[in-house]
Amino acid sequence: MNKTGWRTYRRPDEKSGGHGVGWSPIIPYTFSVPQEWEEVPVSIADLGGTELDLRFSSSKEGRLFVIVAPVLRFSDELGDNATIEKIGPPDKVISAFGPEMIGENVEGKVLSSSVAEHEGRTYYKFELEPPHIFITATAAGNRLYLFGVTGNGLQWKRHYNDLKKISDSFRVV
């Protein structure tokens, strides 16, 4: 935890996950989150099913989740060194994966999209409404990583800057 009351979560190397054909160990990821946010157990019954890797939530501020999907699901030509650019441009990626994140078509809901690079890895970032959600997408190894940060209307209004900060902190290491 740092002086501001935030901490950095890093996916433990020994955490299980990645079942099924064509799976390799999941490359760890990190993000920063306010101290009072707590990890929530993941069930295969959740939206995102078996590809839902992690959930955190705060009753006051909102919730986040990470979906880690095999790139084989989208193309068998991406191999073990997938990049988000090889999967497609931002509009194609959000159209394909947004529905998994929000449970419905994303047409007309994308308020903004941008592309950022951190340590040589490209990240696509989106803000959608409704529902209020920030989505960060990238690829590493043979996986697509989708990071969603969301809140209800009041949470979004009151904690928008913190929710955006959480979203902006997501990195695959």
C-alpha cells in the first residue's frame, strides 16, 4: 500500500487458471486499486464464465473484472506471441469483445477509444455507456486480456476519476 491508500495487485504466478486445449500459463498482470477494494471469488457461472480470471469490488465505488481468453478462439494464426494489433483495430476488438464485457451489443455505446503503449505493449482503451464501464484490452502470449472497471450511476458520478485511474493502471507484465 502506498501513502495515498492505493495498492498494486499482481496476479500470483502460482494461481491456477488456463484450463483446456492450447492453454499455457497466464502471464501475470497488475493494476492499482484503492485499499478498501476486495477480491471477490470467481464462479464459472459468472458473466465471462471460465475465462473470468479475477473480480474485485467496493460497495462504495464500483467493481472490476479481468477476462483472459485464448486467442485461438479468434484465430488459429496468432500463435503464442499475439499482439492486440494482430487481433484487430480498436473498433473491431470492442465490437467482438464488448458484448462479453457488458452482456449486450456495444453498438452506439462507445463514448471514446484510445490507444496507449506501455513498455512496448499496446493497450486499447474504451469508455462505454450505458452501462458505465471502462475497458482496457491487450494481448500477450496466446491470450487476450480484457480489464473492465464499472460502477452504477451514482458510483460512476462520484468516483469517475478513481475508476478511470484503476482502468489506466492495468498492465500485463
